[in-house]
Amino acid sequence: MATNKIALITGGSRGLGKNMALAAARKGLDIVITYHSNKEEADKVVKQIQDAGQKAAALQLDTGIVTGFDAFARAFQDTLKTQLQAEKFDFLVNNAGIGLSASFAETSEEQFDQLFSIHFKGVYFLTQKLLSVMNDGGGIVNISSGLARFAMPGYSAYGAMKGAIETLTRYQAKELGARGIRVNTIAPGAIKTDFGGGHVRDNEQIDQFISSITALGRAGLPDDIGGVVAFLCSPEAGWVNAQRIEVSGGMLI
């Protein structure tokens, strides 16, 4: 019997990452998620995946601290062997992130460094660290944002990091193609989650504004995103490579 493909999804205990994990599990993948601090929520997601008939595990990881990646890689390999009966994994989804809004004039170096560590440097070096554990023929999904295409005040640092992710994606696709590893970016628009303090979800004025600039007439929901990531981790997406796929309902088109 063929073994299931395995996806590692960072930041999979809540929000979009949780939705991605559940959607990928419904496609028959076994899942490892990482969480930053909320083990209880991560364990709930693991149980949901297991109840759906797939193997799952959760590991703690701060994706902004590169010095912790060696220890994480060891723990991940151990988890693959003991809980998923596998030596390697197939898909990496670099989802973990934080929302931070400040005007260009008022963005502090500390804020900039925090965004850089989590949204670019961490993604760069975690992916590099895990290449030796990834099967040939697998895939990587990086997460950008509509804010890399259009500009909204308050997101100069965040949007710039996501622009860097989109460029990195093309280089990774070029260099990892010899191993059959596909690398793509998805770019969500504004989504109703707790991300960035939940302002899209909880502020009616912001919700109405987002709806007014979106062709499909509403803000996004987690369910709009997870299935697209699951698709990119499936054989059906086997010829999709080095692409930026915006999943925003047509924001600011």
C-alpha cells in the first residue's frame, strides 16, 4: 500500500494555517503543524485531522528565531519516524506570520526586524534547513499578500517582506527544479481571522471597505484559502511552478 504524502504547515494551530491543515488532510495528506505558544489549540487541530482518518502531529516552533531551527529539524525528523512512520516529508507550507501595521514614517527598527525575521529570514533558512528531509518531487508553498501588489498605508515593511518572498519563490523554483520540487506563492487578500488583532473580522467599517474594493463583494474567509494550498500540495498541481496565485476575490483590480 502506498504511503500518504506528508505536509508540514507552520503556524497551523489557528486561522489560515488551521484551515490549510484541515483542507490538506481532506485531500489525504498526513500533517505536521507547528504552533508558537498555544499547544492546546494545536492539539485540537491534530485531533480533528486524526478524527478525519489521517496521521497528524504538532511541534512548537518560533519561525523568527533561526538559531532554533537545528533543534526543530531534529525534533521534526523524530516525529516523522515515531508518529508518521516516515523518513521524509513532501510539502512545506511556510504559513506562520504576524500582522503588524505602522506608517512608513513611524515604523521602528524593532518592528522592522521582527517582521523581517518571521516573514523572510525565517522562511528562507527554515526551508533551507529542511531540504535534506524533503522528498524529491514534493513542493513548497510560500505565503505572500495582496499588499505586495497594491499599497495600503501602514504596511510598507510587511508588504516589502512579502515582495521579497515572491522573488525568493522564483529562485527556489529555479534551483530546486532539478529535484522535481515545485515552489509557488499564494497571496491572500484581506481575510476575517484573528490575524493582526482581528481588525478585518471585527471592525464593520473595515469589512465594508474591503467588500467595496473586492470584485466578489466581500472580505475573505479562511475557507477561501485552505483549499488552494491543498490543491498546490496535490498531483493535480504537478505542472504549476514558480507562480504567484492571488486568492483575494479580486481586490483592487
